[in-house]
Amino acid sequence: MAAREGVFMKRWFGAAAILSVACPAFADNVAICTLSTDRKTVTITASNPYAQVMACEVNCHMEIPHGFATVLCAKPVPAGARNFVMCAETDKDGMLYTRVKETEANCPDPAALAPAKKDEDDSDAEADEMMKKMLKQGQEFLDRQKQK
């Protein structure tokens, strides 16, 4: 009997170890950047495992000859969507992308973001403040890109 318990425990710990390594991999694959075979187009696809629309922002860091470029995409992903094409961007300067260097995705669980009910006026003021902050961050990002 003790021998069977030992085998069971080893298998259980092995399964737990595999799951602890595999689960983060599932979370990382919410959004994927894909380079076309002609190396001119980057396609960003996302999957939404949630029952609500998911707001998703993806940065594809691409290698190009003598440097790197970033392809940005921010769109809502429909509930339950699989391999939903968020964006497809073709390089307009005629330069070819070398490879996808890194995919950075910010696609939080929409249920976790659900705010508590508040007064409508407070909600509008917060939304206006957030919009101003996002516009400022966007302008700062564009200014940094122009300096490069």
C-alpha cells in the first residue's frame, strides 16, 4: 500500500510541476505577432478566452536591418474569439522586417476591470482625466520616436 502511495505522490507532484510551467505559457499566447513570408507585413492576432469583450494592446518589437521597429495595435477583441486579426501593418518605407523580436501584450481579464458602480459625474470626470493622461503619454511616445 505504501508503495502505491509513493508512486501516486510522485505522479501528482510531476503533474503539478508540468501545469505550473505550462499555465503561464497559455497566458502569454493571448496575442501573437506574425511576420509574413515576404517580410513586409506584420499581422497581430489575439484570442479572447473570456465571456466579455477584452480590451487588448499589443506591441510587436520587430528587427529590421540596422535596428528595430515597433508595430502597435490596440483594439477590443470579441468575446470567445480565436485568432482574431486585430491589425495587419505593411512597412511603408520599403524596408523589410527581419524577424519578430518580442511580443508585448496587455490584455487584462475584463471581469477584473469591472469598476464598482459610481456616480455618473465622477465616472465622466475620471474618464476625461484618463483620456488626457493617455493623450499625453501618446504624444510623449511620438516625440521619443521622432528623436530616434
